[in-house]
Amino acid sequence: MRSIRSLPVIVLIALITIGVAGKAKHSPAFLSMDRKVALLEANAEQPPAQPQTTELTEQELNAYLSEGGVELPKGIDGAKLEFKPAVVHATASVNFDELAEGRTGNNPIFSALFSGTHDVEAQAQASGTHGQGTVAVDWVKLDGVEVPRAALEYLIKHYVKPKYPSAGMTTQFLLPLRIDMAVVSAGKVSLTQR
């Protein structure tokens, strides 16, 4: 008799456990970033957007990248960001064959260099004012070796521009979600909507 009465309690505990396990798919940092994205989107839909600043931390952005919050291009794995004042430092494992999807350049040396999977590291100056963002690439390293500027321009022309025509060594773009200003500082990015 006692075991029958405890059955509803066991079922309730099992349901709670399953529910908690189902919600634990993402880290707290991912969930925090997800909430902030929802707030940015909701505020952007207000006529007009309410002035507010939202801070996104490295931890939140990296969790969002690694846990599926952003769909990275095919061939890019393990992307990680680090922020310093006005500087974004990024690392990733890049499979150039997957990234290029069968496109090849006509320079055999560069084609050989930019094939297979490599560890890529890049640093860029980044800012946003008056609704426009700017990213200026400082340098890129392939397996720890800095890529010469001519080779980097080849890489952008043959691997990046076919998918992102406006991309270059310096790229300007409209900031989304009515973001007026983006400030990169140590460990975070501050986005101000107006």
C-alpha cells in the first residue's frame, strides 16, 4: 500500500528531473545571452526603440557560438572570441575545403596553402557609431604563422567574398536591431540602441 501512495511522488520527481534535464541543454552563459538577444530584438521593434545599453560578455558570446546560438559557416569549428579595448581577437579551426565548397583559386601555391583544416587566429579593430559598424583586420595567423597581406587578400577574395561580397580587409556594415553604438572593451561588448 505504501509503495502505491508513493508512486505519484516518484512520477512527479521523475517528471521534474526530466524537465530539468531537458532545460539543461545550454549553459547559464548561453541562456543569459539568449535573453539579451531577445531583449535587443524586442526593443528594436518598439516605435521608437528605447535608449538602452546591453553588455555582452566574452563568456556569453562564446557560449552562444559553441552551443548553436549562431549558425557558423560550414567548415568553421571551435570559434572563440576575446575582447580588448577596441580589439576583437578570434580563433577557430577552419576546414578550407568545406568553406570553399569546391571553389578553387587559380594560384596553385595559395590553393595548396588554403586547403585542408588549419588553426586560424585573427585580430581586428572593431567599433560601431551612428548605426554603422567597422571591422579592420590587423593580422591573421594560419597554424601560428602570420599570413602575408597578399595571401590574406587572396583568401578573402576566394573564400570569403563569394559568400560575403561586402567583406574585405576593412568592412563597414549597418548595425542590426537599431543599434547605434558598439563599444568593445576588456571582456565585453556594449551595444547601445536608440
